[in-house]
Amino acid sequence: VRQLVKWDYELRSGIQLREVIDRAIAVAMSIPCGPVYLSLPREVLAADYPSKRFIEQPRISPAFKAGPNSDGVDTLAGAFVAARHPVIVTTSSGRDPSSVSLLNELARRHSIGIVESRSRYVNASRSHPFHLGYDIEPLIDDIDVLCFVDCDVPWIPALGNPRMDAFVAQCGSAPLAERYPMRSHRSDLTIAANAVELFSALDAVLDRHGKPITSERLEWLNRTADSSRRSTAEKIEADRSDGGLISKVYLSNCLSLLAPESTVIFSEYWIDREALAPTEPGSYFDLPAAGGLGWALPAAIGHLRCTTRGPVVAVVGDGAFIFSNPLACFQAMAANDLSILTIVCNNGRWGAVDRATEWMYPRGSATENLSSPLSQLEGAGSFEGVMAACGGVGLRVEDRSELPDALAQAFEIVGSGRPCLLNLICP
Ligand SMILES: Cc1ncc(C[n+]2csc(CCOP(=O)(O)OP(=O)(O)O)c2C)c(N)n1
């Protein structure tokens, strides 16, 4: 695991325990936050140590990066002032929920567009007048100032690149993603700072500029935001149907209409962000960069263990569900009295594997026969039966017309303190 973690250590003696745990937590929580790995040998754990050593407060405070350097922020602010079509693009700034209102205000007060690209959190409010959607590449040709904040993949070169004359800033807690072996996206200005500090500093410097915003810039922002909202509405409309299998768009739209306001969703890529459009900071979590299949359900359990906000929902594919070790998850729920709504989007296959094969070999035999031999998940059994066997309620939903009632029932069940699983039959 050494390559995957920020720090690893094996406890050699119980005498060190307090120092080792202290250091482990401080390293894990220092920006950029990440995992650490401790091994605790059995012999060391079995030995006797004075217990008073273990009850003190942490003594090492995690390192939060100092604020952004002021020259960098001045340069960035200058670029925003001179810009015709400026946009802040973010993937993960909403990891700190207190950044969301700062970004909303910054963009509104200084007329800057927001794109939540490949986003893993609620980074901004979808109802913001200058929210330009969830994809940067279709807009990228039109933008002259691009400020990426906490974006490990700012753009995919095969889908679109910043214009040669555009100004590109990369900012965030690890603006150059130093721990990735290779990454070569251009950066005309790089600022290491956490999002909260960056947005506050930028807002203050832009205030001092006080230059009026051109009507052309405002008109572009309004037009682009309108067109993004229209295309979301068209997408939901195009998916409308009285019956049939449950699509991502339909499930996401139903959740946006039926989930209680305080719902927190963990998605292992079965949510369509446009159709769900979550707005509450801290209410949505998407697959982390490491992408380890089976993340969402245990992450939802961990989250509910530490919060009273809910209901908590895990939305996963059948493959991700199997990888999450469901029996262990349901046992942990029962043992800790946690009722989570698990939604399994069951398409009977590893769909992502099929899609990757089709993109790579559009005329290959797997693509032409519409089924690649190693991506089928037949014979997985009844997921709702697994839930029932573990003391919760499991429901199978075959047709989209049944989904609204099933969701209402499921939220009622988890509200009453029992876990529930919906096995949705999906294309
Ligand atoms: C531990 C691990 N193994 C393999 C993968 C590669 N992988 C990504 S998505 C996927 C298929 C997921 O299937 P499912 O959850 O059923 O969703 P679907 O793709 O069908 O929508 C696989 C195998 C991974 N991300 N993590």
C-alpha cells in the first residue's frame, strides 16, 4: 500500500501508540487530505501499557496551507477584470461545504461563470444565474479566462482544449496533482491554496478593482446559463416514457422530485448530475479519483455513523454492489443501528467495461455482437432477498412506472429505522 498512502508505519511498541496515532491523523488530515496506513502487530497490542497514556487530546494539529500568495491572486483578479468570458471550473471545491456560498457569491458579485466539471461534491448552487452546467469541453472554445479549482482532470484533450490565447490558472490544495505519475495540462498561473481561502482572497481583490462589467459579458453568461438549463430540460423530456426500464436520467429526476430535502446521496456513477441537480452543500458525493469499485455503500455507512443528517442513500450498479461486500455492509448497518437506502441499478453486466470496449474497438466483434464475453453478471441472485435476509426490506422494481411509489415507500421504511434496498432493473 505504500504507493497509495501519504504515510505508513508499523507500531513497534505500545509506548509509541499515542505519538503514532497523533501523527497518523495529522498527516491524513493535512491538506491535501489522504489515507495513511498503520499496522498494529498482535504481540504489541497484547502487551500491557499504562492506560493513562491513551486518553489525552491530539497534540499535532494538521497542516492547513497558508493563504494563496497575494501576487498570484492579483494576477488572477487582473485576468478576471479584463476577461470577456471568464469561468471558474471546479471538481472538488465543495469538499469543504463552507466554500459553496463563497463561490456562489464570488461568481454573482463579479459576473463569472461556474462549471462543475466531473464534480464529486455540490460545489455551487445549480440555480445560480451563472451556472453553466457540468461539462467544460463543449464551452471551452468560447472562454478566454479559465480558473480551475481543485480539478485533478481539468479537461480531456481529446474532447476540447483551452484556446491558445486563453489564460489558464490551476488552483487548489494540490494544483498540479503532484502525486499523479503524469499530468500535463497547461497552467499559466498556479496557486496552491484551499478553495475557501482562494475564493475569499479573490473576492476581496476584485472588490477593489471596481471596474464595471461589460454588457457583452453579462449577456454571454446569461445566454450560456440559459442554454445549459434548456438542454437539461430537453434531456429529461427526451427520456420521458410511460413504461420500460429505469434510466439514469429517470432515476435521478425521480430522486430530485421525491427525496426529502435533507437527503445525502453517495453515487457510484448511476446519478445524472444534471437531472438530480443537488444544491445543498454536503448533500452529494461521487466516486473518488481512485475509483475503487464498491466505495459508495460503505462510504454511506461511514457518513451516517458520523452525522444525524439523512436519509442517506447509496446509488450503485450491480457490479459495485457486489464489490462493496454487501453482507459486511448490512451487518455493520444492523450492528450500528443505521438505516440506509441502497439503490442497486441492476443491468446484469459490467456496463463500464462494455463501454470502454466499444470506444476502443467500435468495429470489434464484442461491439458488433452487443455482448462482450467477460462483462456479463448473470446469475447474481436476488439482491432484495439479501437485504431481507439481513433484517431490512428489499423491493424489486422492474418498470419505471413503479419507481415513484417504490421510492416513496423506501424513504418511509428508512425513516422508520429499517434499512431498505431497491433492486431496479436498468438497461
Ligand atoms: C476495484 C476495481 N476493479 C475494477 C474497476 C473497473 N471498473 C470500473 S466500473 C466497472 C464496472 C462496474 O459495473 P456496475 O457497478 O454494474 O455498473 P455499470 O458499469 O454496469 O453501470 C469496473 C469493473 C474498478 N473501478 N475498481
